[in-house]
Amino acid sequence: MIGARRAGAAGRSSLGLVGDLTPLIDVLFMLIVFMVLTANAAERALDAGFASSEESLAAPSAGDRPLAVEIGAADAPAAFRIEDRAYADWPAAKTALAAQLQEGAGAAPSLRVAVAADAPAQRMIDLMSFLQVRGVTDAQIVVRSR
């Protein structure tokens, strides 16, 4: 116990400052640990560019049909579907998507991505990072409920 005592004539404390600082030290220690753990947390996020005007949200013309990509649920037999063709894993879908994007290399590619509500997040992250590397800036994302 931490306190200040002055011996009086009878040896008793004349200054009644006796307190327990243990709870205060515990709270300060928890605050310091919290700040240390959260101060250097690396941000793991993809930059998402959003449309800035109504003109950029306009529907594509009939000749500019977007490429359809579906991301399946965790228990679905096809992890990805690109233009109604099923792919079991990301490397196969990545190769097919690269070929599809190469075919339409003359114009800026447009994608319509449908994601199952219970699809693994890693599939979406793989697709978004691939599109970012390829310079695809027009992707409409729809999350399908069960």
C-alpha cells in the first residue's frame, strides 16, 4: 500500500493520505498495451475508385457489353464463372480472364462481377488485385443473396 505517513506523538499518522494505486496502474498499463498494439497496424485494403459523376454511371452502349464474372460460394463446384464457363480455381480463371481482356484490348474493358454472399473473401481480393494490375477501372459489383 502506498501512502504518506508522518509519525506523531503517539506514532499514529496525522496526515490521512493512504490510497491504493494498483487500479490506476492497471488501467494505465492496459492503455499503453492497447496503444502499442494498434499504433503500427498495417492497413490492408485495396483502393476503390468510385464514379464521380452521373455521366460515368451511364449504362454502356449495346456494343460495349460488359464481361460477366461470377464468384461462387465456398461449397459451389465452380469457384469462378467467366461468360458462362466454369473454372474450379483461381489460376485457371485468371488465365481465361486475361485472354478475355486481351480480346477486347481496343476498348476500355468493363466487367460485371456477381459475388455469392457466402463466397470466400480471398476470391474477391484475388480478382480485384488482378483487375487493378491490368488497369481495369470499370467494374460493377453485385452481391447475390442466398
